[in-house]
Amino acid sequence: MLFASSALLLTGLATPVAAQFGGIVYDPTNYSQNVLTAARTLEQINNQIRSLQNEAQALINDARNLATLPTSALSELQGQVRQTQQLLGNAQRIAYSVQAIDEAFTSRYRGAAMSGSDTALVANARARWEDSVGALEDALKVQAGVVGNLEGSRVVMDRLVTASQSASGALQVTQAGNQLLALQARQIADLTALVAAQGRAQALEAAQRAAARDQAREQLRRFLAPGTGYRSTRVDMFKH
């Protein structure tokens, strides 16, 4: 009898506790697996959310990188270059043209120009002087134009640097950098024009001096030539 009671007690303990109350079975092992599965699923969802957030941020960054710079100085820089070109194009007497230079030097600078009459020599000398004066005036005008562009360069540079510092993307930074390079190129063009104008003036001045020496030798030769040179004549200083 005691053995039977003990067997019945052991059988009762082996039955899940929850089964004794309402028939609901609680399995700890199954519950743990469900919890782990739910945790893994939640982690996967969080990873997907983070991935979507990263993709959204990448799209935002792409949009910033593709945004264009809100300011442009191209038209101003082009206008300043055109002004300098116009100053060079208004060159007096001998323009910046190989053909014009060749024609001018053939007519009044080279040795062939020294074989004309005395009147032609004087006319050529005056023309060469006018060439030099005009070139010096042109150089001064170009200098004034270059100096006038300095204030415009300062304004453009300040605007572009400010835009570059507040740029929100790579494209805006690149565009600001490109415009700063354009400003630098325009300044180099101004310096090139200035050097060209000054060099033209100096070259014409040197050519004038060389031609003047050549002409002086020719006039001296004519003065000393036998039979055609200077002949003394009687001059009456006072009339009776």
C-alpha cells in the first residue's frame, strides 16, 4: 500500500504543473526558443531600419552633392575680359596685327624708307613719332583698365569664397573652385594684355630711335655729298 501511494505521488509530480490548473501546458524550452526567435526577428527589423536610414542619408547627401552653386560670376568675368580686349582692339596707328606691323615698318622704319625725298624723310619721322606716342597712350589706357578691374576682382572673389565656405555639397565646392580659377585666369589675361601693351610701346620707341639714327646718317650723307650737298650762298643781313 505504501509503495502504491509513492508511485502515485511520483506520477503526479511528473505531470506539468500548469496541466493541473485548467489544462494549459507550459513548456520552458519552447518558450525560450520563441523568445530567441522573436529577439532575432527584432534585430533583423532594426538592421533593416538602420539600412533604410543609411540609404536615406546617402540620398540626402547625393542631393546636396548635386545641388548647384547659387551664385555665378561668369558673366562678370567675361565682361571684364571683353573690356580688356576692346582696349587692345582700339590700338592706334599700328595695331596688333602681323600684316599691319609689316606694312608700317616697310613704309617708314626700314632702310627703304630712307631713300625718299627730304620731305618724305621728315614725314616718316613725324609718323614714327606719332606711332610711339599712340602706343604709349594705348599702354596707359590698358593699365587704367587693369587697375579698374581690381575692384571687380575683389567683389567677385569675396562672393565666391563666401559661397564656397557655405557650400552644402561637392558640386557646389567644385563650382566655386572653378569660378575662382576663372577669376585667376581673367587676372592673368589682364596681366598678359598689360605686358603686351607695354612691350608694344617699348618696341615702337626703340624702333623710332633706330630709324632716327638711320635717317640722321642719310641726311648727313646727303649734306656731305659732292655737288649735291651744302653750298654757301651770299646772304644780306642788312639792306641799304
